[in-house]
Amino acid sequence: MTIRKTSLIQGNRACTEGALAAGVRFYAGYPITPSTEIAEIMSEELPKFGGKFVQMEDEIAGMACILGAALTGKKVLTASSGPGISLKQEAIGYAAMAEIPCVIVNVQRLGPSTGGPTSSAQGDIMQARWGTHGDHPIIALCPSSVYECFTLTVTAVNFAEKFRTPVYVLLDEIIGHMRENVELPAYEEIQIIDRKKPTCTPQEYKPYIIDESMIPEMADFGTGYRWHVTGLFHDETGFPTGKTEIIDNQLKRLMNKFSKYEDEILLWEESKIEDAEILLVAYGSTARSALDAIETLRNEGIKVGLFRPITIWPFPEKALKAKLEKVKHIIVPEMNYGQLTLEVERICKDKTLVSGLFKVNSLPITPDEIIAKVKEVL
Amino acid sequence: MRPDLHHLFRMDKLPHIWCPGCGHGIITRAIGEAIADSDIDLEQTVIVSGIGCSSRAPGYMNFDTLHTLHGRALAFATGVKLSNPQLNVFVLTGDGDATAIGGNHFIHAARRNINLNVILFNNNIYGMTGGQYSPLTPTGKMATTSPYGNLENNFDIPVLAIASGASYVARGTAFHDKLLVDCIKEGIKNKGFSLIEAMSMCPTSYGRRNKMGTAADMLNDLKTSAVNINVAKKLTPEKLEGKFLIGTLHHKPYREFTEEYDKLIDRLRKEGD
Ligand SMILES: Cc1ncc(C[n+]2csc(CCOP(=O)(O)OP(=O)(O)O)c2C)c(N)n1
Ligand code: SF4
């Protein structure tokens, strides 16, 4: 790897480095702690790349604005936190429905409501999955280090473009504000994916017709294709329809959009999992405490391992299930009251016991707390 | 419809969904005429709308068209225009869409003086949802959610737009459609935020409940209530009581947002060289 630069940076800055490296050239948003640095850095950097930044009047506008920009062919990103992410939900559903590529960075803070602006939390896991109304597809990626903020933002932009979908990067405040030394690769070495553009003539163009890829081709506004975009159920020409059969097909396709790409989309990491009798399932900053706890416990001869979902949605279900041979008990430590625990329970309850370790008071879950929990279930 | 307008519309999508007597069709045609009479590249033209009966208009127009969320047309349009300033961007919106749920975006888009051509279809009601009162339903008038008469006050849309920073502001009506076409053409020429309030009419959800007669009677009301601003200058305040002004109400070009942004990019590029 050719290193472009080495620096001691925050997770939030690493997200902006990833966004710029992946080709994001448009940002719109509204400032909110603990995500504000992302807006500040993008306002400084984007015009240097010929890109655009605008501080909108609220988060709803920020989300809507990036979707407008995405339709002209730009790669787009917005960032926010808690209250702001709640405001964005209607437009995130629009992006899922109209299949507009976009990335939303959520630096999670303690909720509900204004909650704890500078407090860390992982309370938006279910919001990321089901925050907007109606069934819809979504991808959410969850970094555990500053470097991963960089790489996963690149991945998020690539996924958004390739699969024409909104993609979340779910940080927690600890990851967003933590500083680590990272080596950023040269731009040429970063794999970049661009959305598929139509190869047919404007006369032949049907914006939502699909081939075996399941992902329709997307024309930039202003290139003569003159297509119609709507959040209403629409047929392959893009125009609204009330025909139940078409509605049925459209939603089924949307909900299955990623299934043939699972190998590519589902990311996770395993640590000391082969002989593990107790398995920790942890993500984000909590996974760091889990790794620390595992080291101590292993020194005491306790067989503990870690399964760290990096793609939280869709959840790497098969991968987790395949690791349960020797596992007697799964513990899910998370800074909420069991949002991912529910999902793990759903997947694993026939094979093993599942317990949660929850802490929602603005403090991180410590290795000692995880160690105590492991010893409790032994 | 003028035959030379056919290529501007998706003729295969007609007939439209609007009720007989709805004013929205006249206004949509006026927008087509204004585009036909202006020297703009049709392939570089995007029409954005929110949600409402009026916001269905872009679906019939043969351009890149973006039917968004209730109230958010201006926020989407800001993204389209800022990311590609070469595009001519029109925003078609209703009185509820633009001044109730989208009121915040309205004043801020005007404040930025971003080069958008906004045609606000004002039918004094929420048409699509069956006649609830809007910020433009006159005080005292009936709506399904003001069954005892509307207690609230109204916005004066042009005043709101001017105070917020719009550089071109005009008003036309479904009756004065020639004037409306002229206003939209002026708006297209203006390099900045242009707001054209187009007085429409909704016989179904507003006229009927307020006993305003037929669609023709409502059109006649528009005719008699409107006074051209040039004529109004010669009239006494008494004569203008209960009337509204039509024509160009404000035109003051000044720095436009996307141009300023491009200048910034140029400056940074030069500093970087
Ligand atoms: C967030 C949201 N709230 C409410 C609605 C329901 N709704 C759809 S159109 C509309 C009012 C439209 O009125 P207006 O903008 O004046 O347009 P008109 O139909 O009169 O042309 C409402 C309340 C919606 N679609 N979305
Ligand atoms: S409800 Fe009113 S605004 Fe809507 S189409 Fe009918 S007449 Fe027009």
C-alpha cells in the first residue's frame, strides 16, 4: 500500500477522508453534536475538490438536498446524530423507494429526544433498520476504529452507488471523537464503484427496468433521458401506478435487492472463535472492550471469542449461525436496552443461550463489566 | 393546447387527474408556454414538485421531473441546482406545500437567492387531501378542519418572498393566463430566486364548501378581484379594498448562491495552483 498520509485523527475526520476518497462531491446537512466536525471539515474540503457544501435550514432539508444532488450524478453524503437522524427519516424512505444512492453518517448519541448530546450510545440500531415508515431495504455499517471509519465510509459510498440505496455509517460518539493514528492509502489504491448508467438511447430508457443484476440503470438529470422520479409506487417507466401486481413486485424486488450480493455486503470479523464456548457479539466501540475482556479471560483459561458484525443491516445471519457448534452462551454487550440482542436471539435461540449486557447511562461498557458478565453465565 | 407545446408535455400521460374546473391545468399550460417562449435547453431543464394536486403537474411534463415529499420540493431543488448550476430548475408547489409544511425551506431558498423558478399554485386550500384549511385559506372561510370558519390569518406570499430575499416576485391568475406566462418568462430570465404566485381555484374542495358557484364563477372571481399593479398605482386605497395585485411586484437582481459558490471554487483552485 502506498501511504498518502499518516495522521492522528478523529473518527469523524476519518469519515470525511473516506468520503472524499470515495468520490463524494456533495454534502448538505445541519450541525449537531457529536457529528458536527464532519460538516465543518466537508465545508472546508469539498470546494477544494470542486465539490459543494451547503448548510441547510434543518436536517430534513439536508437529506432532501443530497437526494436532489445525487440525481444530477453526484456522490452524496450527509451526517447527523439523534434528533437530526429522526428528522431525516421520511427522505431516507424516499431514497429507498426511488433508489437514489446516498450515505448517512449517524454519530450516535444518547437518546431519546435531546438526550445526551456529548454522551455515547448505540441506541439507533433499530432506527437504522426501521426508522422510516413501511418495509424497505437498508444497509448499515458499523466501524470500530478510526481507520475503519475511513474504510467503511468508502465502502458505504460504493454500496450506495452499486445498489442504489441509502447506506448508514453508524458510529457511536466514542468512535466519532476518538483519535488514533491512521495511515491513509493513496487515492489510486482505493477501489471505487460508480453507479451504472444507461447504455440505451433516451427513447428506449425505462428507469426501473431490471436485468439479472436486480439494480436498474440510473441516468443523470440533464443528460437527455428525461425521466420521472417519485416516491409513489411506480412501474418500470417510473410513473405512478395503483396496480396491485406491480406494487407487489416492486416491493418484493426492493426487499430482495441485496440477497444475491450477500457475499459482498455482509461484513464481519471473528476473533478467537474456533474453540469458544462463550461468544461475545459486539460492535462499534463496545467491540473494543470485548477484545480487551477476551484477552484477560483467555489468560484465565476461559474460552471466549468475539463475533463482530461490521454490516449490522442486513445482519450476517448465516455467518453467525455457522459458528455456534461449541458455543454454550452468547453475550451481547451494547449501549442500549437490547436492540441487537433481539436480532441475535432470533437467529440463535434454537442453538444456544443468549444474554444481553446493557448499559445506557452515557458511559462505555468496560472490559471488567464484560468479564463479570461472562463469569456470571459460566 | 398550442400544437407547438405538445413536445413539452407527456401527451401519453393525459388526461390528467385533476377535477373538471380545476385551475391547475391552466397554470401548467402557462408554464409550458413560458418555457416554449424562452430560450432554454429542454434537456437541461428539471421540474421539481412536492406533494399535492398541484405537485402532480411535473408528471405530465416532458423533462427530467422530480416528484418529491410534501413540503420538500425546494430542498430537493436546491440540491439539483447547486450540484449542477447549468440546469434550469423549476419548482411547482401548492400553497400548503410551500408555505405550511415547506415554509421553512421557502424562506431559506429565497434568502439564498438561489436561481430557481418557483410557481406556487395557490388555490387557498389543501386540495389533494379533501379541503383542510391552509395558511392561505382566507379568514372566515370554511374548510373540513375549519367547520366554523377559519380563525387564522393568512400569509401574503409575495411580501413573505420579498422579505426573505427573492429577487423576482410576481403574481398571476388562472384567469389572467397571458400575464401569468409573461411573469414566468421574466422569472426564467431572472438569475436568482423567482417566485410567481399563480392564483388557482379548487371548485371541489374549496369552492363547493364556500358556495362559490361553478368553476366559471370562481374564474370570474379571479378576474374581478385582481388588479394589475400598473393600474393599481392610479387607484385610491378604497378602490383597492378586497383586491389583490397582479403583475411583476418586485425585481431586484443581486448575488446568486450557486454563482458565488462557483467563484469560491475558482478562487481556491487559483490559490492551489
Ligand atoms: C408529511 C406529509 N404530511 C401530510 C401529507 C398529506 N398531504 C398530501 S397533499 C397535502 C396538502 C396539499 O395541499 P397544497 O400543497 O396546497 O396543494 P393542492 O393539493 O391544494 O394543490 C397534504 C396535507 C403528506 N403527503 N405528507
Ligand atoms: S381537489 Fe381541487 S385542487 Fe385537487 S384536482 Fe380537484 S379541483 Fe383541483
